[in-house]
Amino acid sequence: MRRSEATHIHPDLERFRPLLESLTADTMSGDETDHCHGQTRYAILRVLWRAPAATVWLKTLDLIHLSSRFDSSGRAKRGAFPHKRVPSSRVEHNAEPVPGLPRNFYDPIWLQSLSEHGRRKLQIQHSVDLTMTEDVRR
């Protein structure tokens, strides 16, 4: 939801909206509750089949959304903020690969480990351009 909202923040992000709307929750990594010094945070679990570039793209959209939660003077806007999610080396072992994604959403090394039948079963689509424009990165 928040990633889709991020596509409304800048006109250069609008092209990602259909792709984001086509992704299911299974495409995203899970979180695991982690308690550190009395504070709850959420450890991001790595999904073995997902490409690092897709992970970076999703994280960037998260940051863009988070940046929209502040006004021009740097003060937080009203409303709940997303949970604090921290990178971890933990792996979500039960995550089934999601079929029908663009090729560059699948980890290339993981894809090579599959049989030809396994790759066909994924119904892999053409790669998509996940590049953020310079204006968006600023």
C-alpha cells in the first residue's frame, strides 16, 4: 500500500504504479519481530528467490514514502509511521517463489539452480526497467 502511495509523490514514479499493483504480498519479504534494548523492531527477512535489484527498488520506494511523511520544515506529519524495519541476514526459508514476475525480480543464481521445468512453471515475464530518475533520487 505505502509503496503504491509513493508513486503519487513524483511524476517520474507513475510508471511503476501498474507493476506495484500487480505484485502480491508474497512478492514482498516478511518481517520477524526483534526485540532490542526494550524496543520492538522488525527484522527484514531475505527471500532467496528474489533478485537483489528488486529488493533495492522496493526499499527505495519505502524511503520515498517515508520522506512524504514530513512537511517542508522537516516536521513529522500526522498519522502513524511505518514500523521500524532493519536489514538482517535472516532468510525466509518457507517463501515460495511468485510466478509471473519480471525476469529481473528473480535472483539469477537461484534461477540457474532450477530445472528447465521449474523455470517454465514460473511463467517469467520480460524484465522491467527499475531505474529511478536522478530527480527522484534527489
